[in-house]
Amino acid sequence: MLLGDVSVTLAAEMWYNLGLPEREHPMLCPYCEAAISTVQLNNLSVHAGRTEWVGVGYSCPICMKILSVGIDPIAIKTDIVDEILAALRKQ
């Protein structure tokens, strides 16, 4: 699991590889309106009833307000692979 700053440069590279135009304007935090080129990535738990997932929160590195929260796709992928391997070992 990754913690710390996540470079927006990686996102720009992904846009370029997809043939999408680069962002011409700086990305602004919707809360403090600071121009940001990185976000703070934090681990958290996401609950829905009795189900719990590993989540990630993306925060502005200046004001630390939450920009987005979601289920960690890397953790989901790891869980799926583990379940498939366990099922295959039972055969």
C-alpha cells in the first residue's frame, strides 16, 4: 500500500499515452484554490453495512482537505488474486 505524495506527473503521462491532450491550466484545490501538482494519499477503511474494504483518501497537500475517497483498486486486485489462488489450490 502506498502512502505519501502521489505525483500528478504520472497522471499526465497516462493522459499522453492515451492520446488525450495535456492539461494547459494548473489543477486547483477546490477548497483553498492553491495550484497543486501532487496530492496526499492516505489509507482508510470504507464500510458498507457489514462489509469493509481498504480505501484511499486523496487530500490537498496545502490545506489537507479531502478531495476524494474510494476503494483501493490495488487492494481489490490483490484480494481477487488471493481468492482465485485459494480456490485453485482446493482442486
